[in-house]
Amino acid sequence: MGRRPLPHRIRVDGEVLVVISEKEYESLLATRRQVGAGGARIRVLQQALADALARLALAEGGTATEGEVP
């Protein structure tokens, strides 16, 4: 496996910026969308788990508020 290329840095108005190719930029955007979608799926699963636990608590004779995780 080869070494990763070092990023190209330039200075604009005293601020250091990293220069990447358009292909690398598009890849970063795609990765960002995937991470965001994964986070959304996790939130949905957390809510489904909380609801299931609340229903289980009620079925066992306890009391639970919807969305509450015991």
C-alpha cells in the first residue's frame, strides 16, 4: 500500500487553505451524505426501540410513557 499524498496547502489573505481536486471534493460530499443518512437511521431505530420497550413494559403490567426508555 502506497503512502497517502500530502494535501496541498495555500495561503489566502493570511489563512491557510487545503486544496483538493473536484473528484476528492465530490467524494467528501458523498461521504458526508452517507454519514448523515446513517445518523438518521440510528435516530429512527432509537425511537422504535423506545416504543417497543414501552409496549413491553405495559404488557408486563408496568406503566410506561410512550418514547420513554426504562
